[in-house]
Amino acid sequence: MKPHRILREELFFQDFEQTLDDVLPTNPPTTMDVDEDPTMTGDQPSYEEQQAFHIIHICSAFLSVTGSSMVIFKIMRDRAQNGSMTPYDRIILGLSNFDIVSSITWAIWPFFRPIETELVWAIGNLATCQAYGFLAQLSFSAWWYNSILSYYFLLTVLSQVHQKNFVQKCEVWLHLSVLFFPVTAITGLIRGWYGETSCWYTDPNITWVVVAIPAFFTYLSLIINYSVIYAVVRRSLRPSEHGASLTSKQKRLKREAATLMILYVTCFFVTASPSIVKELLYTYFGYTPDDADTLHTLKIFEAIFLPLQGFFNFFIYIKPKYTRFRAANPEKQMYFVLKQALLNPIVPRLAISSDHPAFNTASNVVVEEDFTNLNQALFNSNFPQHISDRDSEEDAKEDVIEQE
């Protein structure tokens, strides 16, 4: 027979083990199932895949913030030194500012989710969740500025509004239209539109009004506006039947401006399309959690490109200046040319070497008009349409340049 002391110890450990079995689950989950999180839209990636998506988002967001910050630095530095800022500069400035907000929102999203959700890297609470909803709605201002940029390009190309009149009559209203997103973001906080765990709108009708309609309008505006721009620019570059046409100088500037327009719209479609396609598949084409493998590649593209617009915009914005500094410094390294394009407000004018047989001068022949701000030359809606006889010699030289 066992001593009473040993018997009491055995009974104690048995009771302790039974208590642990009652309190702790047999197979404790490491993370919450993804289908319990409304923000995951039905996909069921593994813990490692969620980590990979978050890391990709953060890296892309960092590149985008860097690119947009450099654009803002370039615009403000040129304004301080040259004393000029075009409507194009101001629109890109607004786009870059809101792109920084959008990129930071993507980067902090994993951490702002409530810790109760037990999702990957979730360390937030109700306050951070609501803050994310506010920032996410505010981030759509960057999309809206892409639409504003397309309308500015359209007005410039069609010459419907002179640059002065555009500044006075249209530009202010275009910028004020962006206030829709801060107002709706603040209203969402006050009225409790954001869910306590999803950190996003819980009412589909509200989502449609404040998100879907503006996004659809932006997408449609870019398609229509740039189609019209392409048609008008293409027609303007053709020789006129009545003998009136653009000079070679004007044609070159128009081609360069049209290239920038195409690059901007391409950048938007590349960065936004994966997210839009995914939402359309879930909303209208009946995709379910069982289709996670099918949408895996699409989600990877979304993680890479959605926060990356500011990174692309930097190279688009700096392209005309880089081209001219490269032409002025053909022997220099790319780092030197890029540094000059970013830091030097005095942009050289394109020129052709006097080695060309069509020229007998001892110096380079300048083929661009003088300007303080390069964007004033690129996006000038007041191009003269006729060539005078006294311009024929200069234009003949420029024709030789273009043929090369």
C-alpha cells in the first residue's frame, strides 16, 4: 500500500493534467484561418505565403516612397531656384504626396490589424484598425490624381484652354475635387463605417459609392482621354494638305510630351490592374476560396506592383531632363547624368554636333527654344501652327536631325 504522501502527489498531478486539457486546445493554431479574415477576400495562403506577401508589399512601398519623395524634392528645388512651377508640376506634386500616403498605408497594413485576429504580424487594436481604414480611403486620392493628370493632358493637347486660362479656371477645381476622399475618410471615422476586424467598409453600398465609382471613373477617364490624345497628336504630326504644319521643333516636343503621357497611363494600368482584376473576379465571376491556386500568381503581381507607382513616376518625370543631360554629357557615367538631372535646375538644350555635313558652323546648333522650365516647353498648348519662310533654314537643319 502506497504512503499517503505519494498518493496525494499522484492525485495532484492527475488533477493538474486534467485542468490543462480543459483549458488548452489539443492542436492550438499558429495563426487564424485566412477565411475568417474578411480582408483576405477568401484566399487561404499559408503562414509563409502571408509573410512573403507582406515583405513584398513593404519592399515595393519603400521604393515607391523613395521615388515620390525624389519627385517632390526635384519640383520644390526647381521652383526655389527657377521661380516657376507649371500646372503639370503641381499635379505631379499632388500625385506624389498622396502616393506616399498610399505606399505607407500598404506597408503598415499587416501591423495595424487587431492582435485579436491572430493574423501574421498583427499587433494593432481597434484604434489602429480604424486609422488604417482612414488612410486606405485617403490613398485613393493618388488614383484620382491620375485621372486629373489625364484631363490636364487632354486640355493641353486639344488646346481647348490656354495655359494661363487653365491655371485660372480649371486647375483649382481639379485639385479641389480630390477633397472628396479626405471628406469620406473622415466621415467613415465619425460614422463608424470601418469594421472592427476588417478595417474597411462593411456596407457594400457605401463601398460602391466612395470607392468603386471613383475607381471606375478614373479607369474610364484614362482610357477615353488618352485615346483622344493619341488621335489628336497623330493627326497633328501629319503634313497638312493646305501647307500649314508644325515645325520640326514643335513635332519633336509633341512626340516627347506624348511619350510621357503614354508612360504615365501605362504605369497606372500596370500597377492598378492586378488589384482591379482580382476584385472583379471575386465580385462578378464567382471565384471562391477553392480558386486560391488559380489566383496565386495574380496576388503576387498585386503585391509587387500595386504600391510601386511612385517608383515608376520618378523615372517618367525625370526622363526629359535626363535625356538632355545625357546629350550634353555623352561620355559621362549614368550616375553623373542622373545626379545632374535630379539636382541641376538648369537643363541644357538639345543640340547636334557640328560634325554633321549639313552644318558648316563651328559650334553646336541649338534646336530648342529657350525656356526657364522644361515642362513649359513640353506641355504648351499654344503651339503655332504655321511655318514662316525665315524659319525654313532652321527647320531644314532640324529635319536632318530627326532623320538621324
